[in-house]
Amino acid sequence: MRIGVDVGGTNTDAVLIDGLRIVASSKQPTTADVSGGVAAAIRAVLADGAAAPGAVDAVMIGTTHFTNALIERRRLDRVGIIRLASPSGEALPPLTAWPDALARQVGGEIFLLPGGYEVDGREIAPFDEDRMRTAAQACRAQGIDRIAVSSAFAPINPAMEDRAAAVIAAEHPGAIVSLSHSLGRLGLIERENGTILNAALSSLAAHVIDSFGQALAGLGLSAPLYISQNDGTLISAAEAARHPVLTIGSGPTNSMRGAAFLTGIDDAIVMDVGGTTCDIGVLAKGFPRESSLSIDIGGVRTNFRMPDILAIGLGGGTRIHRDGADLRIGPDSVGFRITQDSYLFGGSTLTASDVAVAAGHADFGDPARLPPLGAEVRDAIWRRIQAMVADGIDRMKTAPGPVPVIAVGGGHFLVGDGLPGVAEILRPPHASVANAVGAAIAQVGAQIEQIVDYDVLPREEALAAMRRAAAERVVAAGGAADSVGIVDMEEIFLSYLPGRSAQVRMKAVGNLADLGPRQGVGSVAMEARHAN
């Protein structure tokens, strides 16, 4: 038995899963103290599912706390920034192109030190232990105990970052160090940015993860706690506390994984419609398609693993503006105030939910409270909403022809039938809590990226070695060795390097070692669909 929880800005959703069967689900208001909403949601599903806390084998949680902290620029730590790339890596100093307010809040001491590697593995400059020691001592003297270390091409060779961490540990024992090779992909500036953000979130991450643990303990749950990552896989609570940026995109990712589980479809477009926005993503082999571009988080460009998501201003609480014959849909929303502001609940603001109920596409609230829109105006608004949905689908498609669309989230009723370019619309059971379902069924994952010269090591041998390395990382993270498989591989040949060199990225996933035998995403989803 597993419990999946997704903590959103408005609601905290939870599900209890017994094997492949969803036993109970719940939506509770998200609380300011973090643990209160989580505890209420878990307490509700345990009561509804008539399950004892001791019967739960694992708890998986996805959260938006870290995303919101970056966007709202609150509860962030000052960071000592160390870059190992001099002399060639000094053209663009750290924090370049950051929003001024965020750079002032986060930026502490900055050190540009010798080190790093070229793309072919040669040193840019030798590691300077004395200067690294001086940098660590300066951070300690300034009271900066969150330090971000980045080195040129560290994902290929992390040796200098590891040496830097050892020096910092000796000179500044109280420091918490974020190393770029454990967070981002190739690309120094974006990877460094992500590492700085990770360090800035350290204190908040420790508080949030501890609050989750307290909530579970208060309910008598002793099951291990896992946190959802951006790519749809899990990491331990301790790992999430060290690397919070790896979890900031888990909301839409959980919804997409939940959509695959609930429908049995591994390749589709998923529309996760909430109260404020609609997140549109693409399922590929049961996992979210990852973005190949740099991702902007709170105004900062990063390159760690994130789902390719298109967010449009359409949700259940989206305001409908009428100025005579002119109609405008959003992008503003009443958000969590929908139960107070919308006509359905006695308010005086026309929302997308009001229109959906008036048009007969949803049934909740009190339709008698709806204003007399008139069939022509009502239908015009509905057509405008459907045009926004269809345009979003078209923008995410990568090939012509109709595609299946899975509609989930509390506002999934806004995705109508008969959309152009859509083969079928699926609205599975438990669609409104698909995010929590996605958290509950997630697997352990790992990713590895290298530049390989096939003239030095034959291609098959090189790829086999990378597969073994990726599998070892999954097992080290808690995955069952006999369940590990490669779910994605990207190979790009590099013409600017000698020989037959290629940049190779692999993603491996596996089931948690203590949660039963291996089952592929598709087979699990199909059985779950029949069970529901």
C-alpha cells in the first residue's frame, strides 16, 4: 500500500493505492504550515480506505513549495559562489542576467578560481587548493554557510568539484555545499545558475522535508518518505533536502505520470487543468517529454531536467471579461477564492466554471445562481475556451495527424469533445487527483550524460558501460536491480571534436526495491484502468 500526495498552492491532494487499485482519494486546502494540509489529506484517505498506518509501505510527496519560493523570492539563503573555470571562464561572471532583486538577495561572495576541463577532458588550469582554502575561509568569516561550486564540464569529470567540496568541509565544517555535476547538464552558465538556486533553497528544503516527516510521524506512519522529481521519478527525502531544485517541476510531471497510469496510454498529450492555469505536456513512453531548451525559473535560466510544459492562462477560476460585445478569457483568475467569488457559489465574478456549468459540461455548485448569459453569449465564450485548448494542443504536437488527449486536474471539464487534431479525449476515473496518483506510482530514476569517442571505445561497448553506470545509480537510489530499464537515450554526434565523438544522455528507471516485482508503465496502467 502506498500513499501519494501532491501539495499545490491551493489544494493538497492525496490517494491511497493498494497494489494497483486506488482505494481512496482526498482534496484538502493547502496550509501555511506545510504539515497541516498534508496531514489532513493523508488522514482523510486512511479513514476512507479503512487502512491502518502500519499497512502503508511508502509515502510519496510532490510539492510546489520550492517553485513558489523562487517566484515569490522568499526564504532564500545567501550563497557563496565558486566557479572553477579560470582563466577562460571569466567572460560572463556568476549571476549574469539574473533579476537584480534576486541577485542581491542570493548573491554573497563570488570567487573565480583556476580549474575546470575542456570538452575533450584536458584541464583548463590545475586545481589551486590554496585559493580554494582561502575562499572557504572567506565564506566562513562572512557567515555564509551555503556554497555553490561549479566547474567547466563537471558532468563529464567531477573530480575538481569533489576536491573543492573536501577543502570546504575541512575549512568550513558547517557549510552545506551544492555541486553542479549532481544537478545540471552540460552548459556552464545554466548549470551554475541551477546550483546557486539549489544552495539558496537549502534552509527551506530542510524545513519542508522535516515538516513532511513530522506530519507522517504524527499520523503514526513509519513508512519511508520519497519526494517526486522533475522527470517523474523519485528521490529519498534526504536527497531531496540536499537537491531541492530537482523537485520544482514535479507538479505537472506527477499529473502526466498519473494520466498514463489511469488510462493505460503511454503516448499522448496531457492537459492538467487547475484553478488558474492549464499545463499541457507530452507523454512519451509513459514519461513526460523533457525540454531540450534552457528553462526559466523565477527569471533565471537553468538546464536541469524539466518537463516540456506549455502553461496557458485557463483554469476553473479564470475570469471571463465582458465589455459589451467584446469577450476576453483571463488570464487572471479568482484562484482559491472560486468558492466565494464565482456565481456558482454566490459571488459576482463570472468564471470559466460558471460558463461550463451553464453550457451543461459540468455539474457542481448552484446553477440557479448563474446570471442570465443568453445562449449566444454562453456558446461564444465556450467556443473561445475551446479555441484556446485546441491552440495549446497544436503548439505541443510534433507531428501531423490526430493524437489522444488525456484531461486531468480539477478543471478537466474545460477540455471539450470534438477538438480539431484530437483522436479521442480521455477523462479517467480519479482525474481530479491524477497528480497524487502520479506521485504514488512513481519509480526511482537516474540520468547519465557523457561525451564519448567511438574511435577510442567502440560504440556498443561505450553504450553498454553507460547503461551499467545508469543502472548502478538507480540501485544506489533505492531501485530494485532486476527492474531497471533504460527508458530514454539521446545521442548527438559532435563534428567539432576529432574522431567519432558523441554526446550521449541516458535515463534509467526502476521500481522501489521494497515495493514488489517489476511491472512496466503500460502494464501497470492497463491493470489499474480495469481495476478502476
